[in-house]
Amino acid sequence: MNRIRTTVSSILLGLCLSAPALAADDELAVKITPDLPSVTVTHQGKKVTIMRNQNEKNTVDPAFSKTSRKCPPFCIQPMQLAPGVETIAETEMLDYLQRKENGDDSILVIDSRTPDWIERGTIPGSVNIPWTQLNASRSDPFTIEDILENQFGARKQEGLWDFSNVKTLVMFCNGMWCGQSPNNIQSLLKFGYPAHKIKWYRGGMQNWEILGLTTVGGKAK
């Protein structure tokens, strides 16, 4: 009898200890989708949980609340940036981040903004490749070649680029009025990068912030 009581007590204790961990996501009032409370990714070697801000009175960062910026350069981008380049939204972005976290090395999520913007916050799980580094008029051939080969998986053979085994690039910048990721994408297409291997998160940081999703950087949330 004592042995049975001990076993039952151990089971109940185990259930009590595990309950908070199991209930954590279920208790979120503001989920990403009804079936997706949060997504955990690795950013610069540390685990980061992406979720929406749970304060229902929270407002957007003032840096992303402006409605009017001088055009050019801050002009509204089209929905389809170029033939073959897929435009994605937040749930697709999270899916790519999760797939990468689960070991899919064929995916690279890229923040195309300059470092000063990165300090204000970026999407966890992304890497920074500023548009200036891939732009032929602002960068140099050695920098561009290094990125194409060592980060994107392209190969140069007899002076020609082989893009047959390159990574799928998921690119973003500040939003639908930002030209930094479009510039990166247009540069890559000129080099011959396959359009179907490029995904564009048009909403960028502005939509990410408006939805209260987690950021990391100088003003991590």
C-alpha cells in the first residue's frame, strides 16, 4: 500500500511540475494564429522565442508609426517585385524561420538594412547583409564574390557563376516603403541568382512591429 501511495504521489508531483511548461503557450491571450502561440529560433547562438506582445494596450514603436516619408527614396514598393520572386507575409516568414531552426541549412533569412537600423531591432533568426554590400556601385567585386560563395552557396567555374545549389534567401527591410531589400534582390537577379530561390517579406519591420512580434537588437523586446 505504501508503495502504491508513493507511486501515485510521484506521478501527481510530476504532473504538477510539468503543468506550467505545458500551459505556458496555452495561456497566451495574443497568439500568432489560433494554432501557433509562438516560435523559438536561434539568434547569434541564443534561443529566442518569437511571440506577440501580450499587453493589449501596447502601441507601435514611433520609428514605424510615420505615414509620410519623402519619395524618392522612400517610395511604395509593388506587391510583386520581380517575376518569379515570391512575396510572403508573417506566417510564411515564421515557417521559414522554424524550418531553418529545425536544421534546414538551405534557408537564409536576411535583413537587408544598414547596421544603424539593425540596432533598433531585427527579426530573430536573421542575419544582416546590408544592401550596400551587394550593390555593384557601392561595394567591390571581392565582397560580392565572398557573399555569393560563402554565404549563399554559389560556385564560380571558369569565370561563370553556378547557382544550381544556392540557398533560398528570405529577405526583408523596413517595410513596403523601404528600398533596401528590393535593392538587394534586384542586384542578385542581375548576377543571375534564380528568382524562385528568393522570397521577399514586403511588410518588413513595420508590419512585424505593428503585430507586436518579438525583435532583438539594440531595443530588444
